[in-house]
Amino acid sequence: MHLSDIGGGHRYVILTKPNSDGNVVMANFTSARYWKEWLVTFRPKDDKRLFDKKTTVNYADAQIIPVKKLIEASKSNPRGDYVFCREYHCKRIISKAFQSQYIPGEVLGELGSQYPIESAKYTNT
């Protein structure tokens, strides 16, 4: 699921199912021109609905957030500009998250608990 503008003008993508506490991991897209880590990039040709310029994922600002907060944010978004992010884009984003040097540890831990096979590819566990 792809959300826009709940935290200041960026688009967000939810990367996990809710955990037992009702929280999900999400990350935001940002212009590739301004971000220092280009582990994954998208261009308009990848999905014109989501990307209007060269875009990357800002793993440093990835966060764990309560689903309740997302529901509240959706109620205050009159535009309702929510679209599904293609599954293969989400898989790329998740895979590269395990390679990011900027992703917060608790976010990486949650991703690892939900995607243990992917996590094992990049860790010594």
C-alpha cells in the first residue's frame, strides 16, 4: 500500500503486515537528486502512478508506526491518493533495506522478523 503526505510531502510505502502490537514498517520515497544512498531507484517508466522523477528510498527515515495512526491519517486525507505499490517494487525495497547502512536498527529487526529468509541473505545468522 502506498500512502502520501502523512509526514511532510513525501510518499510512503508500507513494507510489512501489522505485527502483534499492531505496528507496520514504512519508508518514504525521496528525490534521488538529494539523497546520499541509492540502493534502489525508480523512474517514471517503472510506474507512472508513483514516480514522476528519479526516486529512491530514504531508509534512514524508515519507521515502525501504529496502524491506528495510519487510519487516522487516511481520514484527514481528502484526496485519498492511496495506490498499491507493485509487489516486485516492494520486494526490491525490502531486499535493499537489509543492505542499507542508514536504516534504524529496530526497523531492520522488524523487517528481519517478518522476512527471515531475506534477512539471512545479508546477515551471518
